[in-house]
Amino acid sequence: EQQHTQKAGDLVSYVEMMRNYKLVHKVHKDTLLAMRTFWQALMHTNVSFNTLQANLRKIDLHVKGAERVYRSVLQRHSSSV
């Protein structure tokens, strides 16, 4: 009975960790895509300041969101790092 409970707890922990890993991967990828969009805009000869400003705002928002997710996951799974 105790072994079964331990295995179920391990499975729940594993599923939660994988869900968090996927979330970290998603926010990291979204941040990189925002950065790519900014640099792609700079590759054009005619780029407006407003476009660059909007792209930088997107990067900033994605970075802040990713940092929140990273901190949250590290707090929950600090022993796994």
C-alpha cells in the first residue's frame, strides 16, 4: 500500500515537472521569437522607430513573463536543479 502511494506521488511529481518544463520551454521560445522579430526588422533598410519601439516592448514583456515562470518553477523544483 505504501509503495503504491509512493509510486503515485512520484508520478504526480513527474507529470507536474514535465508540465512546468513545457511551460518554461514555451516562454523561452516566445522570448527568442520576439528577439528574432526585432532583429529581422533591423535587417530592412526602411524601418520605423515605432516598429522598433513596439518590438522592444514585446521583448521586454516576454522577458519579464519568462523570468516569472523561471522563478516559479525554480521555487517548486529547486532540488531538481
